[in-house]
Amino acid sequence: MAFGATPVLVIRPSLGTVAASFRCKRILVPLDGNPEHERCLPLAVDLAIACESSLHLLTVVPTFGTLSGEWTVTSRLLPGTTSRMLDMSVSGLEEYLQSHQSRLQRSGLEVTCDVLRGEPSQIIVDAAQALEIDVIVLGTHGKKGTGAFWAGSVASKVSRNSRTPLLLVPVKK
């Protein structure tokens, strides 16, 4: 698959009528602890500086019932272990987000963060709406079609379900 390096801004056609009133004051950056996906962070920071916006960093830890991809099989074979691993990952991800938050705040940005539980793409969409986010900046491997389906692509699901403008930032392995 040909994979570009240019970020893509996705805006739903239904938002076209409010384009004149578009603001970029609140930016949501979903992160999952994967260093590849962190490559969207510098672009989000540049956008926040240019637009004088605040950043909200978000990590979503699935619940046992919302696992997808290869984790589904593991959860069926080792349910107790999987549940404990998910619970333990919450505290590690809180520290992960707080380290980004501290670093970004030292550079003068207004930054908040949350670790939430549930199905990642749905939580991202719901958080964007609840926090009145203007733009979601999300790192993506650019999977599409059945590749995205089998990989449980969060970017693909967020793109399908969100009414919030979405800036997709390509990341490569």
C-alpha cells in the first residue's frame, strides 16, 4: 500500500454550514503509549501554539468486554490475567500522560489529561463531544478496508463516527 507522509484534515460535510464559525481552541490528542503514535504530538503542539489552543491528552484503556483484535483471543484463554493487566495498565498510562503534560506545560501550553476506560474509538468520540473539542489530532498507520477492520483500527472508527474535525497524522513503523 502506498503510504503518504502528509497529514490529512477530515471535516464532515455537515460541518460545512458552520465553517465560518470554526474555532481551534481545544485540541484532543489520543495517545496509547505507542511511541509511533506519539509522532502526532509535535504537530498538535504546533497547532496549539499557532491557534493559542489548549491540549487535552487522552488515553483509553479497554475494559475486558471491549477488547478487539488479538487481545480478544488472549482474553478468552486468560480472562483473569487479562483483566488484571488492563487494570494495572491504567496507573502506568496515567504516569505516561502526566509526563507529557508536565513537559508541555513547562513550554507554556495549557494541557489537561485523562485516562478513561471503554472501547477506545467510542470513548474518543464521546470525549471530544463532552469536552467541546474543536479538532482531534490522531496518529495513524493508514490502514484501510479489511486491514483496518482486522487490526481494530481506532483511527478508522473515529473517522467514521466523529463529527469533530479530525487531523490524521501518518506514522510509520
